[in-house]
Amino acid sequence: MTERDLIVADDLVVSLDYTLQLDDGETIDTSEGDEPLEFIQGHGEIVPGLEQALYGMTVGEEKDLVVQPDEGYGELDPDAYQVIPRSAFPGEVELEPGLGLELTDEDGETMLAFVAEIRPDTVLLDFNHPLAGETLHFKVKVVGLRPATAEELDHDHVHFSPDGHGPNGLEVQ
């Protein structure tokens, strides 16, 4: 069976060229001029709405897709903000709105937050994903499909060899 015989299904490695835009046409991300995005289908490595829309596609097939917030990065949660004393931040950290911070709570769990506002004695942090509440417009093209290896399935991500070749021996370009 060749990759041309495959269709996007669970446990296949999908190589995807894509462009992501918002409602206003702003391009947020693209694989253009870069490597395609590679992930194991059905393992939740991409937003749910995009993953669902890819099922059944074949190599070379293109689609324009619209993913609503509830199937993308979620709705904007007005309770996902927290005020932190400025003194909690090391002096060498230059705080500015939009700055992404990796924070660790008392249980050792890591969270991503963004500086929403800097006040005289406090900092307002936003724990929403930056694209929460946004409708996502994808232009996608499936450029490769192959079965994931047992090791990739066990580790739940795509592997590449040190020589730049994927598990099937194909050169990664």
C-alpha cells in the first residue's frame, strides 16, 4: 500500500501544509516556506475542529476550513485572569503586555499565561490561549500520509532520525 492509497485516519502520521487566518484575514501561522506540520491523527495534537475535518482526506487534497472557537482554542473565559503582585516577578524580567510566561503552581504544574496589563503594584495575567474566542480559517493540503510506528504511537508524537529521515526512511525536506 502506498501513501496515495491511504486516507487520513487514526494512527496515521499526517504531513500538512497549512495557513491559519482570523476573521479579519490576518495570517496567524503558516507552513509556507517551512516544513509541513506533522502529527499523529486522532491523538489530539491539533485543535479538535481541524482534526475532525481532516478525516477521509487523501494526499494532494486541499480544503478551506472554518473552525469555531469551541472546536478551536475555546471560548474566551472572563474568569481566567489573575492579579499578581509585581514583586512576584524577578527584577530582570521585562514585563510588557502580551509577554508569554510559563508559570509553575505549588503542585508543580506548568501553565502558560500572558501579561494583559501592567499596573503600578500589580500585573494582570491572562490564562486564556491567545486565540481563545477566535474563529479560525484554515487552508490545508495533505502532503503526506504514513502509518505511525509502534514507538511513535507509544510516545504519542512523530519521531525523526538524527540524519533527517523519518521512520519510513524518507528524507524529511
